[in-house]
Amino acid sequence: MATPPQTARSERTRAALRKAATVRFLAQGVEGTSAEEIAADAGVTLRTFYRHFTSKHDLLFADYDSGLQWFRKALSERPAGEGVVASVQAAIFAFPYDVDAVTQIANLRIDALDPSRIVHHMRQVQSDFAHALLDHLHRLHPEGDELGLTVAARSLTAAVFAAMEVWLRAPERSLPELARLSREALDVLEPTFRHY
Amino acid sequence: MATPPQTARSERTRAALRKAATVRFLAQGVEGTSAEEIAADAGVTLRTFYRHFTSKHDLLFADYDSGLQWFRKALSERPAGEGVVASVQAAIFAFPYDVDAVTQIANLRIDALDPSRIVHHMRQVQSDFAHALLDHLHRLHPEGDELGLTVAARSLTAAVFAAMEVWLRAPERSLPELARLSREALDVLEPTFRHY
DNA sequence: CGAAGTTTCGTCACTATTGACGAAACGCGG
DNA sequence: CCGCGTTTCGTCAATAGTGACGAAACTTCG
């Protein structure tokens, strides 16, 4: 498994792997790069590569965790008393659409990636997002009934990702447009979960 | 890829692989069975195995497609004018919880399976379910706005799977209980999507 | 500094999946 | 029944991903 780095040494190895991967990916595409090449460039064995990243594609989304953490934190810092929907909308709007992140994704030419990999990753993100939201709801309503909270967390998440789905098909794919769609999607559920 | 069988011959091979897999899986567990053993038992090569099933775990859920088709059909046969929520609830209630299917899953001792495989599969099912529902909504409202319909389809799907999630954690894991939870979860969204 | 404990690596051996290519089996018209 | 186009297979060769085990590197403590 991808053991979370412990010592300085592994941190160095990890960095080397990341750098090597980025270079190769950009130069010859993701699918055109073998895990072995990356490992070799980084001066380690293939086996070691897999000690740091669960998969080759893991490298692509290696930074995504920080985004999730940011989201969790943003939610927890929302003023008490604010409804969940408003909190989620606020968090989404405040999200630091880091230029690096966006550029990087763009540079990697998503189309060149095996679509199924992206789909897979998106589902993972969606699942994590739902969990984060459920945790948030649990915090707000320690006594809330499980089914209700779960439905709320998952429905709201579904709305956000529905917005994303529509956005991906839309002609104008700008960040503001995505934000607008997200807000609109969440507005639909606002009355339903107003009480949370 | 798993080419959909064309001729009688491939149908035979497919059946042989299925049978061999079932025997092995039941006897030594899924993870304890290699794709090669299955292929050998069926009298074919490993490569041929992969011509019929995209993966070893595919065999486990090979029948699931028929369930999805059933659901799509059930939705399309609901009386015009009935709300989506009611339609979905009706479809879920009418679902032929085939004893074979349930028993099979039970026999395979889900716990013995690598959980991530099941999670992966569940996400796929959820995605397909959402698409089926979106198609249904498109049929009912050819002119409906995309975002609204997508949010509805995904939210309702989320509710159903939220019920499943709660059910999986609950002490009583009976079919009627799952149905009850599903109905209750969908009831939450009923007012929101009553107009569809 | 040096021994003991911990973490990271390399090596070996396997299973899972997939692309390419040619041979064998099948199904149909003559 | 035979020839021919189609489909299914087998063989070969790679890459992806993992478990087990022992050696090397790093830390901590005396």
C-alpha cells in the first residue's frame, strides 16, 4: 500500500518519484509511461514505487487530498446556525481554485487520459465529499437520525456533482460558470434540508 | 474487453467459465481463486477467460446487468402522470429479489471479498442507476432543463444508496427493512421533486 | 562512537490484465 | 460436402500491482 511517508528519506524518494513522473507524463503521456520508467528515473525499484503510491494514476491526483482537507476545514469553520446548504455553497465559493492545480490538469490534457481512470477518480472524490459532509452534519446534529443525515449528505453531494456533470457537457466551461451551476443545483435542495 | 457473446460456441465457453468460477469461489473463496484456475477448469486459456469477462470479479456481478434492465423497464411502464418518486418507489418494491441472486451473494460470504471491489461495483451500479433515472426523466420531460433533471436523477439515486448504506450498518439486514429504508429516504425528497 | 530497534529498500515470485498475430473452428452459399 | 469469410482461441510478450523476506540506512540511547 501507499505508506504515508514517515522519515525524511522517504520524503525524498517520494519527491523524486513525483518529479520523474511529471516529466514523463508531460513528455510521453500517462499511458505511454510505465511505472518502471518512473521508478528508474527516480533511482529506485519498481517495488519501491508502489510503496509510495498505490498506483501509477495515483500520482496524477496525489494533490487532491489537500483539497478535500481544505473543504473539511472550511465546513467546520462556518458559523454555527447557518444551514448546511448555505455552508456548502459558501465553502464551494471560497475554494482556492489554485492556478497550479487547474493548469496542471489542463497541461496533462485530460483527453489524453483514459477516461475510465478519471471517472473512477471522480467517484472516489464524490464519495469522500459525501463523507466529509456527513461528518459535518453529525457534528451539527449529534442526535440526528442516521437515515436523514445520510440522505442529506448524499443528496447534497449529488447536487454538486450533477452540476459538474452538466458543466462538463456545457459549451462554456469556466470556473465561475461551474460555481453558478453548483449554487443553482444546491438551491433546489435548500428547502428540503433547510432544517439541518 | 469482454466481448458480448455472439455465437453458440462462445456461449458455451462463457457458461463453462461461469460454472467453474462458481464452484471455485464457493470452495476456496474469490481471492483464493486465480483466474487461471477458472480458465483451466473450463478448458480454455487464460486469455480466453479475459475475452469473456473484463475481470475476475466481473463474474461475481455478471448477472447484475439484467437487474438494471429490469429496473429501466419497470420505470418505463409506470403510469403516465405518476410522480418520479412514486415511480421509483414502486419499481424498487416490485423488484424481483430473486432468491438465487440473494442466496448467491450470501453464499459468497461478502466479508471474504476484498471490500474495495464491492465498493467499486456499488459505485458503478449507482452510476448506472442514476443514468437510468435520468433517461426516465428525459422521457417524461423532453423540454425540462438539464440541470434540474440531472439534480433530480442524482439526488433520488443518492437517497436510495443512502438507504443502502444505512442498511448495511444496521443490525437487521432483511430485504423488507431495506425496502422500508429506501421508501423513507425517497419520501424525504418527495416534496422537492413532486413536480417531475 | 556503537549496539539495538525501526523504517525503507531491493530482490524474488506471483497473480491480474491486455495488445498483437496467426491458427483452428464455425456457419453459410454453391 | 467444399470453399470462404467470420468468430473464437491459443500463444507470446508486456505492464500493473502485491506479499514475503532479508539487507541497508537511519535513529535513539547509553
